Amino acid sequence: MEWVYTTAVTTKVSASGGSRGAYYTEKTPESVSTHPGYLPDSVTNDIYSCSTQYHEEEIMTLPTTITVQDKLLTIDTNTAPILKDVILPGIQVQPLYLNAEEGIWVLRVLFPPGITLPKHFHTGTVHLWTISGAWHYVEYPDQPQTAGCYLYEPGGSIHTFHTPETNTELTDTFMVVTGSNVNYDEDGNLVGIMDAGWIADAVNTAAAEQGVGKAHYIRGNNSGYSDQ
């Protein structure tokens, strides 16, 4: 708690009469003493009647640090390895953040032309930004996602991801996914579940096979890097 001094200017006294109210706050007693009842006026330096009061006010202080960081947890996508043939042949993945306990996976994924993912059900939400290229859901062919598009997918949605064969470049995407993708074949039979734990296993396997070592990404909960 801190005592705060307040000077309230209530009346302007002038030859013509009338009054005008004003208000300002001073933080220290010293600053209050520099205003002995006068405020500058460009014409007459008219006299104001003033009253000085003080009251108790709660001042917010800097909180105690809970999570101590000697450096930021960050990944440079310009230099971090991009793993090939993850999820399906031709798909490239750059893992950024994987939290198997809370079911959160953040990935940069590059899709070649003419790729179709299994139809899947989302148990959680997806935020997806298309950096370059183009793709659409088979169920929504009239709403293609192109460079600069942001897509929000609510939990409980079902759809089939597809990149057109006419694409002339990789479709580069950034996604934040919660929960799982429950994948089905064309006949509606369950073929597998993809979540943060599954992605971690897939990128670690790909990194080892491709001579990258251990996949590099930020892991959840006990925050740090996966390869340290």
C-alpha cells in the first residue's frame, strides 16, 4: 500500500465571477507543495481555491518469477531440419512444439501436389495458416485455402485434406492442433489415431533414419528441447 496525495481544484475566482472545476493527482508531498493554490493562466493567472487530501491506494508490484528462463525457447524454421516422408510419403514435417500430456501439437507441414490425407474426425480444435501453395477439403471444394488464408476448425468436425494435382509448388502450412485426428478409410473403418505422442514417435523415427539425430522441437510440461 502507498499513500497518494491528491490536489483537487474546485473553484476559479475571477472579476467576472463564475467557477470552473478541475482535478489532478500528485504522487509525492513535495510536488503538492509546488502548487500553492495557483495554476498558470495565459491571461490573468487567476486564483483557484484548492484542497489537498491523501488516501490509501494499492499499487501493483512486479510478480515473483515462477518460471525461470536463462534463454528463450524458440526454433528458427529457416535453419531447423525438415523431415521427409512423415505421415505419408512426400509429406515434409518440421516439428515445433509437441505436448503429449496436454494433447497439443504445433507443426510446419509441407504437402506435395496431389496428396490426399485419410478422412478424419477432430477431437479438438485446429488453427491452420497457409503460407504458400493451395489445398482444400474434399467436402468443401469451393473454399480453397491459398497463401495467406487462416482456417479455424472446431472440434467434432470431419473432413478430407487434399492438394490439387495442378499445384506447381509445395503447399507450406503452419498448424496448431489440440486433441487427436481419428482417421478412417473410404468405407468408414477406423485406421488409426494421430495425436501429439504419435507425431513425436513419427518425427523421432524419421530423424534417426534420415541421419538428423534426434528430432528437435520444444516439448511440453517440463519445458525444454526434445534433444537436450
